[in-house]
Amino acid sequence: MSSVQQLRNIGIIAHIDAGKTTTTERVLFYSGMLRKIGEVDEGTAVMDYMVQEKERGITITSAATTCFWKGCQINIIDTPGHVDFTAEVQRSLRVLDGTVCLICGVAGVQPQTETVWRQAEQYSVPAIAFVNKMDRIGADFLKAVASIREKLGGNAVAMQLPIGAEDGFRGIVDLLENKAVYFDEDSQGVNFSIDVPPVNMADEIIECRDKLLDAVIETDDALLEAYLAGEEIETQEIKRAVRAAVISRKILPVFCGSSFKNKGVQPLLDAIVDYLPSPIDKGLITGFDTEHHDKHLVRKPQQDEPFSALAFKVQTDPFVGKLTYVRVYSGAVRVGEQILNATNGKKERLGKLLRMFANKREEISEINAGEIVGIPGLRFVRTGDTLCASAHPILYEKIDFARPVINQSIEAKTLAEQDKLLDALQKMVDEDPTFEFTIDKESGQIIISGVGELHLEIIVDRLSREYNIHTRVGKPQVAYRETVTEVVVEEKTFDRQQGNKNQYGHVIIEIAPNERGKGNEFENRSNSADIPLQFVDAIRQSAIETLAVGPIAGYPLVDVIVRLIGGSTEKDVSTELAYRIAVSMAVREGCRKAVPTTLEPIFNVEVLTPEEYVGDVIADLGARGGRIEGIFQKNALQAVIAETPLSKLFGYVTQLRSMTQGRASYTMTFTKYDTASM
């Protein structure tokens, strides 16, 4: 076990097909964890171990692995690039200390890169960038660096320059050390030589090095003073300043290479060790008191602190059953000890602890602060739960996930498999926070919900392969929502005798529209003399539960504020049940009167197309109810951006291929719910 200072918990994030898994395979190979390089295209990549991943050549589930480099233990999470699986990226970024953002050397920053970058910013995760695919036709390193500055808003600073490009890409120039590194193709890049930089690059090297020094010196007062005094600044001092600037997210160092051609990966590993933070560098971890949620508690990332960890992923493993991935924030715990799930109050005993190597694992006897490990056999843990020492409870902030926006009916082909299907779906819900299923009360039909067509396609495929359940599925349907558009005050009284006892509850509530995207809220503006405080929690719960079924077509209500503004109580006969029923009636009636409307999910669609098809693409998007947001040049292609209702995007990929002779591609990202054009 490395000390906490020698730990690096990193993720690799990027747009789909930018080379995340290929880069991770090379990292494992050069660090000695693999004896042979696996390839995504051949289905032999260690990190893509699901059958569906091997077949499709994409990453679906984030895989954790461990390697060692220059005395540091690097825990790596390889994340998916496809928009349907951004939950995997979200939960990974929540527990990581640093990230490597891969940029395609040809396309620069792509739409999904922007999405995952915003998620990294949300969790304040320090990053370094790696411009990959420098061997491809059209690769341009400095143009890619410029696209990072423009689209990600990061203070991107080139730390290296490529020697050659496309077929002539041979190595890199290290701007800090002023040295050239050439990689030997015959040894799969294991051997490399160091030389002086090419003479014909001298001017470019001086210019880029000056830009690098200017950017770094601006972040460090001591270096700035030395620079203004004309002193020579040592390379180690600059590296120290770069590390501090990366951790504080003031600069984004950019490296380059070609993972597929085995060039530039070892210097990237050096950069991970040199510049990305350890758990110590990230500082104190803030949580909440389990009794008083407004009271903050802190833990230090040290082994002598009380144990605390966050469960960020639950997976059904064919060998060990339910496997929970946890990030340990503080303290240590051993096999056989008991821990508390602070989220639900349940206690669990640790039967096994596992260090993960993708789909392989190694049993360990103890886990310590800073580590990312797997724990099998935890029965009551869900994604986002806090695990801690029973004597020192603490609650960490949960992870917010994208909401399902697409529904599909599903049924087992035989009645005997129906119960099996429900069990399998429940396991998938435990694993995937963006997947849900419900049973329609009227028809008895099972409805599965996800964030995209591919997401649901993978779910159905897994049911067949992993659980041996053959199903029939309906056409994908949009997950509509409802909301209110006007303010209404509603008064209801429940006064009835039940079970030889009078039950009395009287409430006055106000129903009002909330800001779009803010969700449902409850506010108590009543006087405690009218409604005692002990009943307010029951009223809140009942109000929020009632919003689950809207008045138009039964879709859930969103962005609604329910305000309790008055009511009355009667001594000895006012009960929780009576108030629950009264507020439920008031909310239902109030929502009916508050001019409800249906909302539909709107997606941001970016189409990359050759120029001759731009007119057809715009016309087609317009016919689908899309609002064109912009058209701009992107290398040799035109990018068309539009906000389009999801209901009009089913089967869009087929139409786009037909319209552009297979030369266009598109990406879509959920942006908001808006009034439906039905």
C-alpha cells in the first residue's frame, strides 16, 4: 500500500472514440500490469470486458484498475464517451482527485468533451489534457490547444510539441526540459531515446516555451518576483508551480501523442505523477451530521481519522454477486469489521475487500484513506450512500444523475420468466441510477425508462445474455412531464370517523409554477398555532408524493412549488393521516385548476456534415421541430447545432445516413424540459 501522498485517483474522460480505452491499455502495459497490449477494435481491451463493449467497440460501464509508476499507485477509472452513459462519468468524477481529458488531434474539442468537462468543473476536479491521434491525417496540435481555450474555457498551456504530424509523427519535444523524445515502434514504444530538439523547430519551441513560462509565472508570486529580478528559474521550481496551478485549476497543461501508435504515453504517466493531486492535496472533505443536516463535519484524508467512504457504483458480478465500488476518504478498516451505512442507518460486516484490475481482482485485508476498492456482499448499499465508522457517523453529499427521458414497454416471452424479469430489472436499477422501471397500474405492463435509445437497447441485450431472459419490447416512447402555469390557492378539510376515532385535518395550500429545471419544492408559511410543527413533515411528504401523478395524462409533475399557507387543528382529533389525506386532495385539485401543461425533453443536437448536405440537414431538423442555434466550420465539415424535441428524433440516425450518403454524424445531449408541441 502506497502512502496517501503517493496515491493518484484519476479518470480518463473525453468524447466517444477519442481513445480513452486505448490510452488506458497503454498505461497498463508500460506500467507492467499487462504483458500484452489489448485493442478496442479487436475486442481484446482489458478495460472493455462486457460482451456488448467488445462487440460494439465502445465503453459502456466505467472500469476501475490500478497500476504503479515511479513509486506512485495510480487508480484509474476508464469512463464511457457515449452520451447515454454519462452517469458513469458523473459518478466517477464525484470520487476522483484528478482527470486526464483526451482531445482528438484532428477534431479538437467535441460536444461530449464539453459535457464531461462541465461535469468535472461541477466537482472542481483538476485536469491535464492529452491531444491524442497525432498520427491521423489532419492532426494539428496547436489548433487543438486553441479549441480547448475556446470551447472549454480552460487556460490551456502546451507542455510539449509534436515532432512531425500525421504519418510523419515521430516523437515529442518537452518544453520544460528542452529535450526531444523519440519512440521505438519495433518495441511497441517501450524503448525511447532522448535527443536535442530538431533545429527546424527552434523558433516554435522558444515561442511556446515563453508562453508556458508566462502562464505559470502569473500563478506564483515568488516566481514572478524572481523573473522580474532577472534570476534564472530552475526547472524543478517551474514544475512545482505547474503542479500548484493545476490543483487550483488555474492552468490546463496540454500533452500530445498517439496512444494507438504507442507514442507519448510514458511522458503522460510522468505528468499524472508530477502534476495531478494526491488525496492530501485535495484537502479536507466536508460532510454533514447525520442528525442535523445543516451542521458540517470535516474529515482529513489520513489513516488516523475515523473511517468514511462513498459508494459510487454498484455492480452485479458473476463471481462475487453484488459488488460495491467505494472511494475511501478517511481512516482505515479491515476485513471482519462492522461499518455503518449513514444514508439508511443499516450496519454491515466486511467479509472481503478487493483491489480492482478491470474485471479481475485481488483480495486485500485492509483499506485506507485515499483508496478506490471493491467490497462484495454489502446488502443494503445503493449508489451515493455514505459508509463510515459506527462511532463517528458522517453523511457525504449524494450524486445527482440525469433523469430518464425515454420509455419502453417490456415483457417476458413466457409467464414463468416474468418474476425473473422483475428481479433482474431491480438489480439493474441498483446498478444504474439513470435506469428505472414501473408497472402500469391499469394495464400491468412493465415500463423501462432510460436516458437514450442505446441505453435501453443495452439493458434489453443484457437481460438476454446475463440473465437468460428473452423479452418482447415495444417502441421507445418519450418520458413526458407535466407542470402548472398559474398560481392557485386551494383549501381542503378531512373530517371523518375511522376505526371509532375522529380524524381531522384542515389545510390551505398555494400551488405555483417554479423556475424551469428547479424541480418540486415545498414551503411552510403557516403559523404553528394553526398547524403544529409535528404535522408539517407528513404534509410535506404527502404533497411531494401527490405530485408524482399529473392531472392531464398521469405524467409526473415537475417544477411546482407547494406552499402551506394556513389551516387549522382540533385538539385530540387532528392526526397525521388526516393531514396527509387533506393535503393530497388539495394538491390534486389545485394542480387541476392551475392550468397544467405537458412538457417534453429537448435535446441539443450537433450534426457534422459535408457542406453540400447542410441545406438538407437544416430542412430536416426544421421539419422535426428543431430550432437552429448556429452553423459553423469545423475542420473540413460544417457543424449544425439545433434544439430539437426528443419525440422527433427517433430513428434520426437512419434518416441522416440516407440523406448524406453515410458521411454525416451527430451527437445529442439532454438540455431541458419545455412545453410540448403536441
